[in-house]
Amino acid sequence: MDPAGFAGIGLAFAAIFVSMLLEGGNPASIILIPPIVLVIFGTLGAAMAGGLLKDTIGLGKLLQRTLMTKVTPPDVLVDAVVKLADRARREGLLALEDAVRAVEDPFLRRGLELAVDGTDPEELREIMEAQVEAKRKADNVGAKIFADMGGYAPTIGIIGTVLGLVHVLENLSDPDKLGHLIAGAFVATLWGVMTANVVWLPLAARAKRLSGLETAQMELAIEGVVAIQAGANPRLVAQKLRSLLPPGSEAKKAA
């Protein structure tokens, strides 16, 4: 699991609360249940209204996947493909039938199974590319939900502030309460802006980044499977696949 998601969100919240302490404020003053409930559930409701029910129901799994997805280095996939290419070159494509079961990457495994079953190379590529495109569309839906929540949260917070100010106006006859009520009214706006820019928008950006990494690795697997099916030289397979790696990954592998 890449810790950047948890670490980044935690660091941002820590910076906010530490800055309050340094300015002499009390972080407990913004831990008010009514505005927090309004912002969180109001944002969730707005996101639900803007999409499909299945999208919102799957928000928990989407959140877990975005924060806890394990990012596999692409050179690990390259090494696995090169080993399979070497065996297929020496023993034939059918010899991979047993080795395919031990392949950890499910997308690579399905591609190899199609190749071993004798699927036409063009059809194999079309099938695998269609799966990549389907994943890209599904990931875009997830990232859009987070981005939408990041857009709704500040406005929901403003609604909470307006409600709080209405309550302030109802108590103008009691000046002793006004300061506390006005401060409480603006807490909703704070939580709306804070959750949008510390949680939802960063998660949307992270979801897009992870999707790009995963689909790039799937495209790498397609090239590897096609090369194995064609009986390409393992050295050429390695050279071709490593030329598709990001510069940092290629340098790390060379080191």
C-alpha cells in the first residue's frame, strides 16, 4: 500500500490544527457535531443526487481502493513477462499452461490464457484493449464522484453558515450569546472548505493517478502477451517493454 494518501490527509489536518494552537485558538472549538453532520451527509446526498445509486453505494469500496491500493512496480511485470517469453521460446506456447496459474497479475494471466488457447492475435489485442478501456471508464466515474463532492462541500458549508446566522438573528435580544453563535455559524463553512480541499479533491486526483498507473501497466501487459504469442526473442521483449517504462523506473532497473 502506498502511504501517500493517509499521510497527506493526516499532514494537512495536522497543519490546520497546529496553526490554530499557534495562534492561541482551541481546536475543540471547531469540533461541532451539527455542522460536521450537515457537511458530510449533505455532501454525500448531493453526490448521490448527481449520479446513480450504485455509484454512491460503492463509495466505501472506492474510498478503500483509492487509499489502500498496492502499486506494483512496472519492472516486476516486465521481469515476469520476460521469464514467460523465455520459456515459451524454448518449450513452445503450450508449455505456459501450467505457469499461467502462478501469474499474480490477473490481467496478464487472462491474456496469457487467451494466448495459450489459440486466440487470434488481433482478437486477443482487441479483447485486452477493451478491458483497459472499460477499467479507464470505471475509474473516471470514481474520480468524478470525489471531484463532485469536492465541489459540493463548500456550498453545503455555506448553507450551514446561513442557517447558523438565521439562528443568530433569532437571538439578537441576548447579546451575550451572539459571539458564540456567530463563531459557530462559520464552522460549517470551515468544514465544507476543509473537507473539499483536504479530502475529496485530493482523493479525486489520487484516483486519477492510480488509474493512469494501472492502465499503463495493463497496456504493458498487452504488449508482453502479444510478444510471447508471436514467439519473440526474450531479449527483444525485455528491451521493448523497458523502453515503455517511465524514465524513473527504467533508471532504477538499470541501477
